[in-house]
Amino acid sequence: MKKIDFSRFLIVIDKPSGPTSFQIVDFVKKHLGLNKASHVGTLDPKVTGVLPILLGRAAKLSRYFSKSDKEYIGIMRFHENISREETEKAIKNKFLGKILQLPPVKSNVRREIREREIKEFEILEQEEIDFLFRVKCQAGTYIRKLVHDLGMELGIGAHMAELRRTKAGIFSENDKEFANMYDFAKAADEYKRGNSEKLKNILIPIEIIEKIMKRQDIEDKEIVNKILHGSPFFKNYLKKIKKTTGWERGENIALFKENSLFGIIRIEKSEEEIEKAEDDELIAIPLTIFN
């Protein structure tokens, strides 16, 4: 059996309640015999759901996936009776769009007020003081704090009883590759015994990154080699490639050769500036090299 190069893959685990996100990563590393892996978007121990994990050297790509929107379904428990109508009114008036959040005391970030965007926040069901809700939000939003602040706004208090992440950017609990801990462990054990079929059904190629950023194919071996050795992207490189249209200053571009990802660059000039640039001017710099 041909061994799998795990460094070109990621997996999406259905995190159970109890272990930390780091413990789940350690579990994956142990079963695949890896020294390195990295999860995308920390989930609190009691929170379940979608936890993408980049394997081996693919861990260097985690920062690109971590900025994507997240979606959750949960239960918030109010401390007194309140109507659905009053709750929905408060959400519409104060908790949709751009909001300000102070991270909770028990967090791994500096406690300072930050702006976050709540793109969707809806009540799905109500059973007495328990409200089933769905939230789609900017990465870095604290749902527990969102629920707490809503309870304070309503003057009765509230806390999060249950929470599940259903989407993390382009990854969803409905994806065919989505795997629970038991199925992952079973697939990894079968791989060790020479059967890779189940594990291959779970692995997601890193080339999926083209779903979150523009793709640029480069087949010229000389240019590819220069970039792999850390060379900036110069204007004269465009003479040997068919450029993806619409490059914008500050955006990241995924570089492909023969349908394989080999790097990420950041565009340093506008489309107009690129047109006017001299051949020896750099127009992009390498952020991540993957060889």
C-alpha cells in the first residue's frame, strides 16, 4: 500500500463535548503518527461540532481558513420568563450587524472591546425559558458572551445551555467527509493495517483553499522554482503566465502547479499599478511556501 502524504490534507472532526480542541488535535496526531497538526477555530470543551484540523506541514495554512465566518445552533436559557416577540425585537435592534464585544474573563485573548459582525441571528423554537437559536457570525465572535449580553439587554439575564458549531467557513457538518472521533480512529487503524479506503474518504486535499481565495496557475518551472526559494513575484513573471483577472491590493492568491497548491502570495499593488509597473518591480510577496 502506498503511504499517504498527510501534509497535503486536512480533516473535519465532529468534536464531542468534554475534550478541548487541543486534545482533539493530539488524538488525531497520535492516530496518524504526526508531529504536527493545527485546528481552525477553537471550540470550548463543552461545545460540539465542526472542527477542521490541518495535518502535518498543512498546519501553516490554518490562518487562511480561520478568518472565515462561523455558524452555530444552540440553546440559550433566560433566567425569567420572556416572550419570543420581545426577544426577537431585542435581537433585531441591538444584536444584528456590527456589535461590540468584550471577551469573557476565561479567554485566551487580550480583554479589550472588539467589533464583530453578526450576520444572522434567529430564534428557531421556544420551550418556556429555553430558546433554540441559530447564529451566523464573523470569526472571533464569542457566542456565550452574545447570549449573556442579550440577557442583560432584556434585563433578566441569560446563559448558554448548549452550543454546536454547524459550519466553519466552507466546512459543514453536512459534508460527506465530516467524521466523528470513532469513525476517524477506526479509519486510521485500518490504514495502519493496509486498508486506506475509509481514511481517504475522510481526507480533504489542501487544494480546497481555492474556494476561499483566487487561484493562479503557474506552469513555468523557472518561475515556480524562484517562488519556492522565496523570490517576490515580479512584474516580468506575468509575461510567462496567464494571469487570473482582477487582482486587488492586499488580497491573497493561491498558486498552483499541475493542480497542486505550492504557495500563497499577497498582492502589493492595485490592478492599475500593476499595469504601469516596470518589469523588475515586485507586485506580490510570498506568504506561505508549500513544497
